[in-house]
Amino acid sequence: MGAPVSLTTAGSLEEAMEKSISLQPYVKNVSVQIDRKMLSDNFFGYGELEGRMIIAQVKIDFEGEIVSARLEYDTEKKYPLMKLI
């Protein structure tokens, strides 16, 4: 991801990501959270957003079929995975 982020900017980055994802067709609801426990500052006082830090949930409505999915870091696989919920 690489976006600069800190504890003070994480909320606005979450909101921007939600607004961006909500532009996609069929998306009815979206929430994004950045795991603040994973944030660490560099020499300049901020860190970089990584895929493993993101917890996202979406609700999709395609022609009346509604599906919910969640993106979350899988510690066993060491990879952020999307799952239907």
C-alpha cells in the first residue's frame, strides 16, 4: 500500500478508503478499519499502510443477490484474505 499513516491520520485514511470503495458498482455498504496496534512510527513520526493492517467489510447487491465479505489478515497464511460472511 505504502500510504503514509499515523495514529492521528488513520481515521481520515479509513474514511477516504470507504468513500473510494463505495464508488464501485453494486457496493451498498463498506467499512474500513486500520489496526492501530500494527502502526509504528519511523524517524519522521509516521508509518506506512500495509495490507495486513486493513480490516474491511463490504455488502454487495447484484441483481437482488446480497453478499457480504470481509478482508482481514490471516496470521496463519501471513496474507490478507477476503472471505464471504
